[in-house]
Amino acid sequence: MADFRVRRLESRHTKIRNVPIAVTPEGFWCCPSQAVLQKTLKNQNHQNKQKGSSPPSKAPSVQRAPAISSEKRASTPTRSKGVSDDQKYPPTSDNPALSPMRASERPPKPNSEGQKHKISVGFGQQETSDLKVILYGKEGIAVKMSVHKNILAENSNYFAEKLSRESPVSCIEILDCEDVEIYVETVGLMYCKEVKHRLIKQSVPRVLRILKVAESLGFRACMKSCLDYLEAVPWVGDEEEENVVSSVRHLKTDNYGINPVLKRVSSDLNNPPNHTLAHIMELVLKSSDERGRREMKSLVLKLLKENSICNNGSSDICVETLYNSCKSCLDSLLALFREATEPAFSSRALDGKEPITRHIALEADNLLWLVEILADRHVADEFVLMWASQNELSQLHNKLPIMNRHLISCITARIFVGIGRGEVLPCKETRQLLLNVWLQPLIDDYSWLQHGCRSFDRKVVEEGIGRTILTLPLEDQQTILLSWLGSFLKIGDNCPNLQRAFENKRLVSIDAEDATHEGIRTVGVQKTCEFSTSSALCVCIVTWNMNNKMPTENLSKLVSSDQKFDLLVVGLQEAPRCNLAQVLQAAIADTHILLGETTMQSIQLFLFGAKSSTKYIREMEVDKESVGGCGG
């Protein structure tokens, strides 16, 4: 028990310095917590059930509230007792020990749900108390408070209006009180000179409950103290922060000081947050410490995702900040590439080259990070155009060692992934320009990216490239297919595998001079593509994923056509372990002969020539070996 004493009062007008209250584990006041009250109610309900339907006893019964120990009980005038509802009037003189603490002198209101458990609480000097406040809780709890009119009227707008309107009044009843415990505690705080000191050891959720009751009572001093407390105390976790902000924003005026609390989670509108963001990004982009950059990048991404910086009308400013950083990095990167490709650069000592190569890696990493942010926010369309327009940078790309330039290809790969996922939606001309300028440099660096870049995901990148190609007109798709096929036949697994991008295409037409194209024709699970030229040379390309199974049908059906072709190229993926060259040769032995074959991991390539074109093959004997070389 902690005692807060007052001086002896000589008149009815109460002047308070300190308050006699009991300190409990739940709070300051002698009113038991809701858990204790509910436990008492359960016991009472259990007793009522044992009585069954028998009529209630007319004899008065008294039930005491939980006792609060104290070494100085005599000096504490606060009393706490509970009187059952079936006792309409206080005990007579036959029980003088209970006479100083009377129950409510009004007869209890009818209660169809049974008896209410009453607890009496007193504040200040009981002999000067001139008002009873009875709280009726939702759990069948009734608390009678012995208080002083002048204290309540001085601190609470609600009680001041109530007392002035209904004067003289000796009892006020509060029905359906949501939080009886906190209501009693808040009334007790009206007897304290320094309310904030009484809140120091309280938890944030409890202070929010006090703030809610204080607002309903118009207890301005308590509200101000609660807000001062909330502004200064740490908030634990996002949920607690949300509860504080929600409760404070519920207050309709700033007369109590809500802005200092809200400023912990939102910036002043007169100081736009984009300036802070731009400064943070500039520090990150210029930093050379890998650990610091990594941690600050995560911080910026969190700010962009969770904070509403780029909403509420400031999105254009935010995007402008990001693009200004992109332009700065691109300019710096181009200048570094120019310097690194100068003839005099190769003659420099290692110490003279290293700062340039490190700076190139830094700027490329910065651009890759910025692309991630732009793509995540779906505002990277303009950057794709900026990147596709870097013709000089693309031409200088192959002049640098691959270990110094490969991060540039990571940027290209990320753009393809973004387009493939629908995160970036550049126009057709931009997509065409991007593929023309940057696809070949990406192919040149593909082997290094697979083995020297941990974050590189081959399947994701290949899917992104393929989907980007499929967004183009059919004739452009065909051009890129032929270009890719040439690279794939030369370097095999070190080239992106774009086969799936062309599996489902039905028709491709090209407008080359004196050339016609009869389309891509699907036969079962395999695809064929036939060409004819003015020189009467017809080429058929067949691709087939066999899933490690031999077909049951005649393989000659795969290449059946009304138009005879001179060259047949067959690509098989996941082929079974057998001599497929012999099987294919047997299937088309009447018309074609095997010219060459090669195997690259799970893919087998075969080249057949028509027997009727034997004279052309003799004349092109060197090209015949070249085909075999390309296959290898």
C-alpha cells in the first residue's frame, strides 16, 4: 500500500495536495481489476446456480471486496466494500461496524439478468464527500464512488455540466460503462496535482485507455498528460504504434498537443519528405562501403514500400528524384567506359586501373538498384528508353574485360525480366531498340553471369527475354529467332535458351527480298518452320521435347510436307538414350541423308540434306563442314 495524504480539511470546499490511494498490481486505485471482478462474479454466479430456483434470502448479506494490505491502514481513509443487490438499504444499528460505509441509498434498478456486484470506493476525506457516482459495468459490476463535487466540476467538463444542470444533486449514475476499472482510475487522477507522474509506470495500452475515458469526461489536464507521456515513451512494435496513432488522431483538436505525437510517424507538410529521401539516396549511391550500402539500401526500400512518401500527391517528385539519380549514374558510367577503353589505359599499372574498375562496378550496382526500385513501383518505362538509347555504351561494352563489364548485362537482364512480368510496359519501338542494342552484349556475357553472379537466375532471365521477344510483331520475332539460333549453335549452353519462346507460334512471315515464308506448322508436340528462296532452296526446322520417350508413330510424319525441302534441321530436347541419328536416318532414308550432328547437354541437333540436292552439297563442301563446326 502506498499512501498519498491530504491535509485535514476545515470546510466543505476541498483543497487537495496528495491523494490517499491504494497501489495494486493493476494500477493505482483500490478498485479491483476487471479480472478480479470477473472472478468474483463467477463465484457469485456459481453460488446462485447452487441455490437453483429457490427464492432469494431476505436476510441482508455483505460481500467484501478483495482486501489491500497496508502497514498504515489507519492513516488511509479510502474504503472499498461490496454490497449485494438484494440488500436495498444499509444495515441497521444491529451491525454498527458496517454503518460508516453505506451502500447506495437508492433502491437498485430492476435487473432481469440477476444480481449486480457492488464495490464502494472513496477518494479524499470521506467525511467531506458530498457526491456519489455509481458506475454500472457491462459484466454485472456496479462501483459506487464517494467523491467531491468541487473536484469533479473543476477537472471535468462532463461533471461540471451535469452538476450545474441538475443542481442540487447527490448521486450520478453512469449506465453501460465500458471500462469501469479505468473510469475509476481516471476519476482518481482528478485528485492528483501531477497527473503525468502517476502515468510513468503505466503501459502504453493502459494510458490509451485512460486517454479515451479522459476525453469522454472532458478531463483536459489528464488528456494533456497522457499525450505528453505517449510523445516521450517508446512504442513497442508496429501494432502498438498503430494503436497510438489511431487513438491520437481520434482527438478532434490540437489543443491538447496531438501534433508532437503524430510527428513521430509523419513529416511536417511544410517540409516535403522527398528532400530527405533524395539526400539518403545520394549518400547510398556515393558510399563505397559494401556493408553500409547493403543495409542502407534495405532501409530506403522499406521507406519507399511502407511509408506513403510517393502517395498523397508527391509521387511525381519521388519519381523525379529517382530518375535524376539514374541520369547521374548513366553519365558517370559512360565517362568511365570511355576512359577505360582508351589506348593509354591498358598501359597503366594495376594501381591506376583498379579505381576505375571499382567505380564502374559501383555505378553499375547503383543503376541495378535503381532499376529494382523503379520496376517495383511500376515507373521504369522511361528508364528502359534511356537504357535502350545507350548505343555508345553498348559499343564500348565488348572492349572491356568481361569481369569488369558483366554488371551492365545484369541491368539488361533485369529490364527483360521486368518486361516479361508486366512490371514495365515500354512502347514497341523501345522494346525493339532494347533488343537490337543490348541482347547481343547480354549473350556475350551469359556464361560469366551463370557462373560468376550469385543472384543470377537463368530460368527467370530466359523467360523474361522470351516474353519480351514475343511482344514484338511476328517478322521481328523471326529475325531475332534466326539471330539467336546462330549464337546458340556456336556457343550452346553459354547462350540463353529461347526455344520455349517460339514453341507455340503458328505463323511468321518475313518480307526479305525475293523470299517467301510458309509459316510455322505444329505437328503434335513438335514444331516445324519452312523457308523457300528464289534459288529454290527450302529449309525445314523441327524442334521436339521428347520427354525421354520414343514415339510410337512413324517419325517421317514429323517432317511430312507438300513442299520438298533441301535441308532439315532437327533439335531434340530430353531425348532418350539411343542412337537417334540412326532412327531419324532410317525414317527419312528415302529422301535425306545425315550431314552432321552434335549434342549439348540435354539438346541434340541433327542436319539432314535432301538426296536430290547432292550436286549443291558437293559445290558447298566447305559450308557443309562449317555447319558441322557450328554444331560443335
